[in-house]
Amino acid sequence: MKFFHTADVHLGAEPDRGFPWSRDRSREIWESFRNVIRQAGAEHADLFLIAGDLFHRQPLARELKEVNAMFASIPETKIVIMAGNHDYLKKNCAYRKFPWAQNVFWFWDTVPKTLEFPDLGVSVCGLSYDRKEIAEPLYDPIKARGSQPFQILLAHGGDEKHIPFSKEKLLSGGFDYIALGHIHKPQVLVPDKMAYAGALEPIDKNDTGVHGYIQGEYRDGVLRTRFLPAAKREYKKLKIQVTENTTQFLLEQAVKAAVRERGEKNFFCISLEGRKEPGTEFLTENLYALGNIREAEDKTFPAYEKERLKKQYEGTLLELFISSFPKESITEEEEKALDYGIEALLEAGEENQ
């Protein structure tokens, strides 16, 4: 028995709205989902699990028609879906009214239900959200009571506002595999037993790293799972080190080179770090034209010559402040505090020192 475990597809999302690539990203999320559906069909997957948030918000009927056509294109694969906190089941939502294909199976309530698939030897237990937030630990008391030899729990949540759960209690429920959603970063909590598939595509700048889905195969009483990358692009954190010799021109050259090296199609959150020449101001707004730059922050500090400043401002508050810090074995946090203080005192003016 082979299954695909997906979650947090967020169809309809427009990541980074206002940035040039936002519309492309919305389209790419749909494309990635189509590709995974095609892959499930090509590999003759028996089961396709969606652990919540198939859509980023309440779906439209025309969007469900598109998704249903994808599901119907792999009729031998059983699609099992739950609604998450983003696409929760309102009383009269489009999910409930839509005529789904015969291979699509839903959990329609917040009360746990078990779907039985005797032809696969699999039982799937789950529930759906009926509101944005559910603070009750609905999964903790659930036990595997299906009639099939292989039992799966499909669950979405894990934080205090979205069905918090105890890992130990879920593991004690007797399920052979726990397919999780809600956390966008792929995480294996217990190998071949309990995992977050993560978002299929990164949805915002915090979704760094590789994204995709989990594929599992149960054979001869043994389950083996593996994570497969599927996202078209990644968000990457990019630290650019500067020195006292760094100019705006050299900074922009360094950013261009780093973007090329890490893949120009990806998105970058840039952090300028290190110590710069006092008085130097980097134009971070110019960096956005150098690639798919999502964010640019200047976290540098002026490279003050402390001993020279102490002599120059002898007898002032500035001298006393610098002397209050150790010369040797100063920590990084202390160094930052010292630099912040020097900068503040200098900006206040000599007459105030």
C-alpha cells in the first residue's frame, strides 16, 4: 500500500502581495499541486492524504471544480481530506455543497470519524475544523478503532490555538502512522511513524528551507516513509558581512554574487552584518532591484575606535560609559550594547555628555 501525505497547500494564496512575483507564486502553488497529483497517478498511489488547509481561505465553486477534476484524473487513488483552520467548514461553505468525485472522501465534522478502506487494508481517522481556532486538545483522547490492519490518524494543529496535542498521547493511540499538517516546516517527529509534511510550497518569508510532501509505503508489515522536495522555489536567509572598507558599490556586488550562487529564482531575506566605517549609511532600498529580494535589513554597527574616543571625550559621560565595559573577553551582546550606547551618546551631542 502506497500513500502520499500532503498538507498546507494553500491554494488561492498570494504570497508576498505587492512584490513583482506575487501573481507568479499564486500560479506556481497550483502547478505544484497538479504535479503531485500527476505523480500520485503515475506511481499508482493507493491513498492521497491532505492534512488540512488545501485552500488558503474559503474556496470558490470554480476552484473546487478545478481541484475535483485533478482528483478525478487519478480514479484509482483514494483522496482523503480534512479542513484546516484556513479553509474550515462553514455551515454553508462551498466544500459541503460540491458534488465530489467518487474517489474523494471527507471528514465533515469536528467529531472524529473513521473511514474504512477494506480493499487497501487501511483505516483513516480524522476530523475537520469548523472555525479558525480550536483550543481544545481534540486529538489526545483518540484511539485507533478501525477494522483494518493499517491505521492512520490525519491531524492538523499542534499549537495552543489550533488543536494542541501531546505527542506522547497521540503515539499511545495505537495508530501506525500519524499524518500531520499546520506547521509549514517539514518535520519528522518519529521516523516512519509521525510527521508534518510541511507546506507544499513556501507561503511567506518565514517558510525557509525545502518544501514538498511525504511518500509512504507499507509492505510486509513494515512502513517506510521519505520526504520528497516539490516546491519550485525557496526562501533563503542571506547574511552579507561588511567591513570598514565596504562601500555601497561593493555591497551591491556582494549581494549580486550571493544571489547568483544560491539560485536567482529563489527569494532572499538579506541581513547586513559586521562593522562598518562610522558615518557610513547603506541604502538597503537599492538592494531590492538586485534579485527576488523579500527583505533587506541593516544590522551593522559602526567600527568605533574605543580608546581614541575615550581620550577625545575624557571626563565626559561617553568616557565613563566606554570604561564600564571590559576590554577583554567582551561578549557579542555586550559589544552590541556598547556600540548602541556610543552611537546614542554621540548623536546626543558633546554638550550633553
